[in-house]
Amino acid sequence: MWYNTVMKLRKSLFWDTDTKNIDLKKNARYVIERVLEFGYPKEVGWVMKNYPKSTVKNVMNLPRSQVRPKSKALWSLILK
């Protein structure tokens, strides 16, 4: 399954929580939002490889998504 592939979570990316408590499956929305907004290219690549494209698109389009409009525009073009 996609969520079994482990990524080392950077503390500066998840500054508001202990990275040991992040479950990549249960907290998919949180992980995707942070990585799309603040992640390094390697982290973005990991998200694109390990979460279904449809999940990433859904997270971006949620009403209270933490992905800013400029970032949404960029990722929408990339995920077409």
C-alpha cells in the first residue's frame, strides 16, 4: 500500500506537532497540504509517488484547504 512507504518528516515542515505522532494514512490531508505548500522538491516527489493523484487533487480543492491560491494554481496545472 502507498502509505507503507516511509518518508522522514522534517520537523521544520511540521512545526506545530511532534512528527512521531503523524500517521501518513490518517493524516494524509495534513501531510499533503504541508508538503505542497512548503516542501522541498524531494518531499513533493514523495507525495506525488505515494498518494494517489485523485487524493492530492481532492485535498487541494477542499473548502478549508491550507494550500494557498497561488500554490493551488501551480499544482492544478501540474496535476492536469
